[in-house]
Amino acid sequence: VQLVESGGGLVQPGGSLRLSCAASGFTFSRYAMRWYRQSPGKERELVAHISFAGSNINYADSVKGRFTVSRDNAKNTVYLQMDSLKPEDTAVYYCKVFSLNYWGQGTQVTVSS
């Protein structure tokens, strides 16, 4: 199993980023996926969950209305569109297979002016 996140970077407050997580080594379309984030000195936080078909989606209260999770099962990829970014969104963002203990390497998102 391999999960490769990309799309992180430095963005000003109020800006947007789109993260991608390319998956391989398992039947992607059969598994729900999650995005987590972790800031220095803090525990890893669940950001978003999307079911295998994309019909069931949940968000952390801290990102509701600003972040959108989606997936393309034909491309074995899950996305996290992040809008109206705030400095407190600064973290390393990880994708994970919901029911399997496989994580990506993470991608750094820094929101700063």
C-alpha cells in the first residue's frame, strides 16, 4: 500500500490550496478515506472522512464550510480543497485508509502572511 500526498505549500490567510493523495497497492474504490492533520505539539486531528463511494462525508467542526473532500475512484485519488485558510490550519496533512493502518508521508501546509 502506498499513499502519496501532494499540493501543500505556503499560502496567505484567506487563500486556498488543493491537496491530493494518490493511492496504490489496494482496491481504492472499496475503502473509505480520511484526511488528518498535525501541528507541532498537538495531537493528530481528523479533518475529513469520505466513504468509498463518496456518498457519506464528514468534517471536523473547525473546517466545516471551508474544506471540501472528494475522490476520483478512476484515478485512485482523494482530494482536500481548502478555502478561506487560517493560520491555525498550519499543519502537516496526511491521508489514511479508514479501516487499514496505512498513512501517507504527509504534506506541509503553512498559512502565514
